[in-house]
Amino acid sequence: MTRGAKPGERRGGREKGTPNLVTRDFRVTVSKLLEKNSDNVGLWLDQVAIIDPAKALDLLSKLAEFAAPKLSRSEHTGGDGGPMQVSVVRFSADP
């Protein structure tokens, strides 16, 4: 009798894509902090922009990740790993 999981086999644990409790709690805490200080965030960004506009833009882009996380890049392929087949269909309003 062999022990352990076979390659690709999952046994227990979180479901794939489910964040652990610490990550979830951290995200909730940051979201609450941002909501509580939403009026101040704009003011703080304006103050930073006066001194260093590039830094203000950098801070804004970092905050934006909490509202809309970065999408992962993925490479798409067609059937059997070959090139994708794309069909373009044009509809005309004229009869």
C-alpha cells in the first residue's frame, strides 16, 4: 500500500482559488480602512501630486488593485494545442 497522493490528485485542504483566512481577513481590513478614509484618500493623493505627480499616480494605481485586481495573463490555444480558429460574422441592418 502506497502513501501520499498521486500526481495531480488533491486530498483535502482548501478548494482551488479559495484564499486562506489570513488573506481574506487582511483584504477585509484594507477594504474597511479605505472605505473609512475614502474622503481623505483623495485629499492625500492631491497633496502628494503637488510635490510628485508620478508618485501620486503610482499610489493611485496600487490602490486601484484593491478595487479591481490584476487579471492573470493566459495563453489561448485551439483544439489539440494548435492555433485558435476565429470566425467573424457581420450582420447588416439593411434587408
